[in-house]
Amino acid sequence: MQAELVLDARNGTGESPVWHAAEQALYWVDIPARTLNRWHASEGHAQWHADEMIACIAPRADAPGAWIAGMESGLFSLAPQAGGTLAATALAPVAHAVPAMRFNDGRCDRQGRFWAGTMLQDMAAGARVGRLYSYAKGSAGAAMRLDDFIVPNGLAFSPDGRTMYLSDSHPAVQAIWSFDYDTDTGTPHNRRLFADMKPLPGRPDGAAMDADGCYWICGNDAGLVHRFTPQGRLDRSLEVPVKKPAMCAFGGPALDTLFVTSIRPGGVDLSDQPLAGGVFALRPGVAGVPEPAFGG
């Protein structure tokens, strides 16, 4: 299956793609560039700049055009402005375990609660200071739910919302876990190993769910996007023309296009992957499920 180049974005770290059905547009972030990006098939590419790094986003149900975002110092509401800026309103500041941390992967559960993990920006340090937080509309602040992670990633929820998936991307871990998820209280429990990716190509990065309940996750460093069945069996791997796919999301009018963002590493020879940092599209033959909005 041939991956199609959507945009030669040259993102340092393209992350958190989200298909906005009402606009028929794809949104995503470039973490080090501190930008929110939008691509529309006929309107092209637009971007807005923030004062902090943006790591993960979800649309807000109660504020059309605005987004909830995990950034460096906490969770914010972001509203794109004319002139390419973002109006940021703090929702839930977070006291990180140590300095120089930021949010990483995140998304909403099926009930509209926002979940996001934190990591030390110096990933090579291998510090287990990462935490997973949840935040519900009207909450006094973000609640710390799980800890002892290096790079929490791969957050996803099954179509019925009753299973939560989470990974750790660090080379020392490379594991994906599944949890039973109480949709009434927003509580994950019964954690178990879903897939050990150490013997597989690529480290686990960002993920998406399809309508069959299968879990798609980017194999960072391997140029692959893997699909696991609900039983944790790897049943297919699709190629993209870059080494570091970062996160995937289903979109398009029928939600049957798998968009993939990627990383353009600095200080290395990119002659064998000139499109690194681009956004790609795959046609996997299955459809995804709509992405929930915050507070929806």
C-alpha cells in the first residue's frame, strides 16, 4: 500500500493529528515549533503560534473553534486568532515532578474527559517521572491518575469506551498496556500487558482506533504503522516513507483515511528520507471512529 504525501510540512515533531469532521480538515501540532496546524483539501495549510510548546489537542464541544491542549506548564484552551497567533487561557496548571517537563500524548475519552501524559524533555535521561492526568469539564484541576512512566504515549479508547490503551515509547520500555475503563467514573483499572514491542520493528508512539476495535500505533524508527487486534495480535504493518512516524488518526468524509504525522530529526543526514516531518495518508481498507470533543 502506497502512502500519499498530504503535506511536506517539515515538522520537527508532528503530533496529535485530529480530524475535524465539521470542517473536513485535519489539525495537528508541531511540538518544538509551538504551532497548531490545519490542512484542508481545498484551502491548504494554515498555522498558529503559541507561547509554549503544544503537545496534544482535542476540540472543545462548548467553544466552537477552540481546543483544549496539553502544553508545557499545564492544560490550556487555545483559540486561533487572525494573524497566526493563539489566544491561550489556562485551565489546569500542573506541578511537574521535576523541572523541564512538558505534556506529551493526549486525547479525550468517549465521555469527553481529556487525558494526557507528561515527560521529561530530555528523553535520553530515562527518568521515570512521567505521569498521566485526566481533566473533566468543571473540574478544579487536573487529576494525576498514573505515574512511573518515562514517555507515556499511545493513549486510545476502544469504540465502546470500556478499554483504555497506553504505551511507553522509551527504548527501555517499549510496552503497550490495556486497562478496563469505568466510563461512569473515568477510572482505569486491571492493567495488563497488551503488546511487548521490543521484539517488533519500531518503538510505540501515537495511536488511533478503528471501528473494528483494532489499535493502530506508529512504529517510530521503523517507518511503519502497526495494527493490533483487540486480543493484542499484530495483524498488519503499513509503510510510510520516513523513519519516524509519530501519530496516526482516521479522517476523511468516511473516516477511512489514516493520516500520519512524522518527525524531522535535526543533525542527521536526511537524504534517505527527504520527506521526514511530513503528513501522509494511507487507505487501510477500514474506517475509524469519530474523535470525541472535550466536554461533549
